[in-house]
Amino acid sequence: MKAISNPQALLILLVGLMFSGLIAAFLLLTKADYEDSEQRARRDLRELTLLLEEHTRVVLNTNMIQLKRVISLVGDRPLSELRGSESDQRALIQIHQDTEDCHSIWIFDEFGKLVLTTSNSPGAYTDVSDRDFFKTLKDTGQPLLLSPLMKGREYGGYYFVMSRPINDAAGNFRGVVQSSIKIDYFADFYRQLAPRGATAFTIVRDDGALVMRWPLPNPDEPEKTLARAQLFTKFLKESPTGLIGGPSPIDGVERMVAYRKMRGAPLVVLTAAAKESVFSEWMKRTIRNSLYGGAASLIFLILAAYAFRSLSREAKALSQQREKANQLARALEDNDVLFQELHHRIKNNLQIISSFLTMQRLKIKDSDAVILIQETIDRIHSMGLVHQTLYLQQEAAAVDVALYLRTLADYLISAHYADQRSITIDVKSQKIKVGLDTAVPLALAVNEAMTNALKHAFPKDGGRIEVDLAARGSTCEVSITDDGVGIPATVLKSRAPSIGIHLLRALAGQLDGKVVFSHLDPGTRVTISFPLPNITGQQVAQSEEKVPVAAE
């Protein structure tokens, strides 16, 4: 894996990405929380509007029943008979008392004159012939009329009035019955729906006149109307129910408003919540989460700064180590060059020695001496091949044994005229590398065994030599097998073995190993085994490589 070149820049990038992700997540969660708060408020307002509609309907129906009872009390009698009638007064008071939210009941004749009332102080309200509600009921025959919200002088509270015409059997106008409804009854109910006072409840006529509102309006302010509000100019025309937002035309507060046009009544009910109250809990959560997030971010920044400082120190230390490593690498390269030059010079020097011996051999007439000199040349050449292999590998001290054995086999085939004698040499070796102190005695031992086989195993020419090198655990084993005449048993059992056998045993001892001679039918196998204490996983390949070297 490639090392990261600039961990500080990566840390800054990661911190930036993390902060960007945290900010994005915070904004998304805050937005989702805002939308959830808004949806909950919308749902609550719609549900409260339904409750407000049903409650208003119950109040209207209750007072409608009350007015019908009053009309039944009047019956077909002339209204003048009720004036001053104590029994009718008591009956009217009883009807009044049966209705909890009623403040007073009034009966007017066809001329607008007061006939009967439960009010203790009618005052100037004895003639209503010039009042709008009386004229409307008399002229239009409208079955029910609701007044706007009014401030009562008698009991000091707010109220509104329900009025119905009194008609005879033929539908002719005979007078008006009227019920004054106290707002207190509504206010108590609304306080239960919204105990914190954050929600406003409003009832308006379909012409925009305010019938009821809680919280109650400021008595010092002029009467309000919603006739020009978008609710009446736009939204109610589009849908009888809905949810809108904006500043209230009554008090100017920014609100979310749910509205419903009542079925069977000329009224619109509204439930409104100030946006400040709707999102107050959301704002608290947002501020709290911002504080927590800010504190966590500060701690994270401190840790990131500490990590950045540590990375800077580590980067500096790594830079120094890298410079030292580069220096060591350059020194190693220089050493490799020196070793290559050394191996090359040693190989050349050994080659010069071999050349001197070859020249001497050509001048000697004694055949035994010629043989001894040739054996010496072969041994020197086997050592020279070790250095040549290192030089070709461009390595200082690790010899590729497989490559060496192939090269040695080629040399011996040429030196002993194996191709002319129809002798083949097959090399089968794992990819093994050994140190120089192991390579030299191993080279001499293999050279000795192969040379003995070439010299003594095939007196009639024609044969095969197999060289097999394999690592088994921490032990290396090399075997040289021929299918020749074999070594006589007397030679192996002799107390004074040949120089070759003695040399093989000595070289095996230098390798801290042993040599075993095995008789085959036909042929001989020489097995040299020795430990490889410095071998590594890279020095022994998992696959076996067979390298045949044969004379043509």
C-alpha cells in the first residue's frame, strides 16, 4: 500500500469534510425538526378548530332551543298580554336560568317596544325600533341574527346577542325575542383547550364582524372587522376550510390560523397560534443542540489540533528517517557496486589462475599430473562460478543455487566432453538462495560429485546424471545421481578413501551437514544435506523448477 505523502493535509481535509458533514446534518435535522413542529402545530390547530366548531354549534343550538321555548311561551297571544304579567315573567326567568351561558332574555313587540325581560336594568333598551337587528329581522324575515361582539354596560363583560323573529301562523312579523350570551362561558372552555394562552379562538360572522374572541380584545381599541382580510376576500371563496398564516388584522401578531365555515350557521370559526409560541420549543432545542454541538466541535478541534501537531512531529521524524534511509540506500548501492566489482575481480583472478594451470597442463607429459591439474582447474572454476553468479545477479552475497547449478553443468559438459560421450546432465532445483559462506563449499561439493560421475561412472560412455536440490523445512538437500557402474563397496569401506570422497566429507562438514553414498541398480547417488539457518520465505520458491541441461 502506498504511504500517504501528506497526512497533515489529509487531516485538514478530513476535519473540513467532517465539519461540513456535521453542519449539513445539523441544518438538515434542524430543518426536519422545524417542519415537524410546524406539522404538529397545523394538526393541532385543525383539531382545535373542529372542537371550536362543535362547541359553538352546541352553544347556538342550546340558545336556539331557549328562544323557541320563549316563542312557545308567547304562543298566539297578543304580546301586550305579556307586559306586566308576573306568571310570564317567572316563566321567562325559569327559561333564562335553564341556560348557563345566557345573561338575559328580551321580548320586543312589532313596534320595537320592550314587552318582557329578565334584565334588572333595561335602561334605554326599551325601544329598539331604530336598531339594525330589529330592522333586519322585520324587513327580511331572516330566521336568526347574531350580533357582533359587544361590551355590556350592565354586567361589565363582553357578550353577543342571538335574535329571532316572532311570527304568527301566517308568517307575519309580530316581534323579536333576543338572548344575550356571555363570553365568560366560552372563555372558560377555551382556557381548558389552551391553558398556556398561546392559542387564540375567534368566531366571526360571514360578513367579517367579530362575534367572539379569546383572549378578549382590548376594550379601549375600536371594534375590529375581518371583512377586508384575505380570509374573506380570498381563502373562504376558495375553500370552506383551510390553514393560512400571516399577521392578525386584530392585534397584528404573526400567527398560523386554521379556519372552518360552520355548516348551517352564518359563522366562521378560527383557531390561531402565534408563530413565536409554535416554534418556541423548536428554538430552545435548536439553541441547546447548537451549544452541545459547539462544545463538541471545540473539543474535536482541540483534539484535531493536537493530532495535527503530532503528525507534524511525526512527519518531521519520518523525513529525517527517510533521509537516513536514503543515505543508507546510497551507501548500500555503493557497497553493492563495490561487491560486484570485488566478485568480478575474484572471478577474473580465479580465471587467470585457471589459465595458468591450463598452460602448465599443456606442457606436462605425465598423464596422472594432467588429471590432477584438470581436477584443480575444475575446482577453481567451480569457485569462480559462484562469484560469476553473484556478479550476474547483481547481488552482494546471496547466491541463486539453481542458476549456479545450471551454469556449472554447462561448464562440466564442455570441460569433460560429455556431449561427445553421450552423457546428459539434468538439473532440477527449487529457487534457493544461500550465503557466500555456504555457496563456496556447496559448489565444490557438487562439482566434486559431478566430476567423479563424469570421470568414473561411464567407462563405455553414454549415461545420465541428475542433480536435484530441494529445501525441506530448514534443511537443504542436494543429490547427484548417475546410472553408471557405481562406486565399488571396497572404496567406500576403505580406511583410506579416495581424495574425492574425502573431499566430499570435508566439504559436508564445512556445511555442518553430512554426505551419504547410496548404491543404486545401476548407478550411485551422492546426497549432501545441510541446515539453512538464514533461509527466508523469499529465498525458497513454492514451485519446483526443473532445468534440464543435456548434450546434443
